[in-house]
Amino acid sequence: MEPTVAQLRTLYRMLVGMSNMLRSINLVRMDERTKRLVMLVGETIEIEILSNGEALIK
């Protein structure tokens, strides 16, 4: 399964933003079941990127 172009654009933007805030990026993974990109940042931030590029921050 390949991520969509919208997902990749959002992922890049989020990775650069978190790096600029000196946050550690612990995991980036494609969830095959939901077709979402999942990022774990620091100890508490979970970000899901939907196929349309929308980011959900939990």
C-alpha cells in the first residue's frame, strides 16, 4: 500500500514542524487496515493522516 500524494505532503509538513519544535519522532507507519499514516511524536502526541491529507492530532 502506497500513501497518497496528499498524505505525503501533510506528512512532510508535520515532520518538518515537529523537528523545528525539537520534538522526537518515534514512529511513522502506514496502517494497512485504515489506510492512514500514523505518527507518534514525543511521549504524548499521536497524529493520523487521512487519505485526503487531513491530519487528526490526538
